[in-house]
Amino acid sequence: MGQSVFEWRRGPRSAFTLGREAGVYALFLRNGATLAGLEPGDQGLLYIGLAANKNGLKGRCHFDARTQNHSPRKSLAVLLMKELNLLPVLIAKPNSSDTWGLDAPSDARLSAWMHANLELAIELCSDPEARETELIGRHQPPLNLAKCPQTDQHRRISNARAKVMRRLTEARRGNGSSIDGDKIPLRTSKSQVGTKPKPRAAYLVGAEMDTAEGIASRHGPNPKSYRQRLRASIAWYQKPQNWSFEVNSVEWRDMISVAERMSRLR
């Protein structure tokens, strides 16, 4: 039997140089950090995971990843959706089940929050799957939605994640129609490169502000080229311009119009 998870080397993600070794890892809330709507485990324990593939621990731990592929990031995203103004997007996969993630600016904000508020702990081991199962069953971390009895807290997170997927899927079936007053953007996965893209809606999910980077990520133009086109096309442009405006404002609608024209020309 290995050490207790609370005895593992623990610290900020930047303190670790991870290799391709197999092992298990844990995510903790830092001392003094809080996560609204969540009661963490002992010493702030949030999640236990394993690294068993060829990329080992280097390919896991989630701090600078894409939310669409990582369960603990999705759980954090639904808990922090309003606080960080995160924008969920549907990831359409023609050869497997669709999923959801965050647009690029939202992924960056979530990663920054994780670096500022979470700590990582790791243990190298030869059988990470068995070790992970043992530890999850013992500690029942709140972000582990399998391999342990599910409390009301676990179920609330699972339901919130399912609700995001349901709203995005319903919006696609309605060609971007309104869900609770919001229109929802659609995004295609890398597996669809070379195929005809699905239509993308121009609107956000419950967001109050939008940026040029967010609009470019949803509509497809290169962000630098998009800002150049904005400077050339927008009558109200003044230097310096941060290109951040309220959703449905006149300025925001002008920016969406430019992005849509660029998208049609691609």
C-alpha cells in the first residue's frame, strides 16, 4: 500500500516537471481558496485521477488543457460558469457522440483560475487504475463522478453538466434557436477538417460581455486578421480599442456582422 494521498508531494502545478511515467494524481483547493457551491474533501481534496497511457502524467493533470476532453475541467466549468463568464460550445463529432467544451478565451480563464486556486499532488505507481479505484472509493472526492457512491453534491454537478449538453444539443436541432432567451454557438471538432462545416450561431449563452477574441474563436477568422478588418470596417473605431462590449449592443452587433462576412468568404 502506498502513502496516504495527503502525504504525497503537493504544490502548484508550476512546481512540477511531469514526465511520461504512469501514476495517479490529485487536485486540491489551495488554503484560503473557495469554490462556490462545493464542499471539498479533507484538506481541500477535489479530484483523483490516473495517468496510464503513453503520455503518462505529462498528458494529464488538466491545468492547461481543453475542457472538452477533461472531466474535472467540465465540473469546474459548471461551478464557475457565471463567476468567470465562461462560454460553453458544442463539439460535434461525426464518428462518436457529441460533447461540449469552452471557447478558447473561456478555456484560458478557467486555466488561469486553476493555476491560481488549485494544487497538484502525484504518486508514481505501476498499476494506476487499481490505485485510482482504491483512492476514489476511500475518499469520494466531489469532482469524481464515477467509482464512488454519489452524494447530492456529486449529482448536482452531474446534472449541471448534463444541462449544458442538453441546451447546446437542443439549440443545434433548432438551428441556433433561443433557449431561455439565449442563442448558443456551435463548433466542429478537428475530425471534421476538410468537411463542410455546420452553421454557427452568433450568440452567447447567458454572457453579458463579449470580446473580439471570443467572436473570432466562434466564427473562425484568424483573430489578428479579424481585428485588422474591424479597424478598417468599423466607423466608431478609436485607438486604443479593447474590442470588448455588451452582448446585443450596437458595437457588438457591428463586430458580429464583420465576423459573419469574413466567415462567408472563407
